[in-house]
Amino acid sequence: MNDRAAPSGQAASAAEIRAILGPIDETLLIEIQRTGASAAEVLEAFTRLEEDDAVGKVVRRPATAAVVEVMAILDAARPGPERD
């Protein structure tokens, strides 16, 4: 993991990440942990990607750097042509 602390002061654990994302590849899990994102930030990143899939790009408050990093990791791991 990197030295960045999540805004809540605690980076998400492997169990928290799996609880949010479901079963995921160990490499993906490690990539997400390296961002230092909190469980709330991982959930926000996942939710933003899911909302964008459902209704197009949704206008909302800017994401934190950790949320943007997690979104990029999750988006890159998605299969198929729906990726931008």
C-alpha cells in the first residue's frame, strides 16, 4: 500500500473492498488497496461507474483523487466495448 491516508484516516481493507465489489481478482484488489482509498471512496467510485452505465454521465460534485484512481482501475478492468 502507499503512504497516502484515506480522508477517513483508514484505507479500505480487503474484506471491505470485497464486500463492496463482490468477488474480485487478487491483482485488482491490490491495485485498489495501493490507492489508499477508504471504503467510502471505493463505494463512491463503484457507484459512480454504475450510475454512469445506467443513465449516462451524471453531473455531481467532483470526486476526490482516490475516487478517480479507483474509478480508473475499475473501468480498466471492465470487459467489453462499453469502456470509453
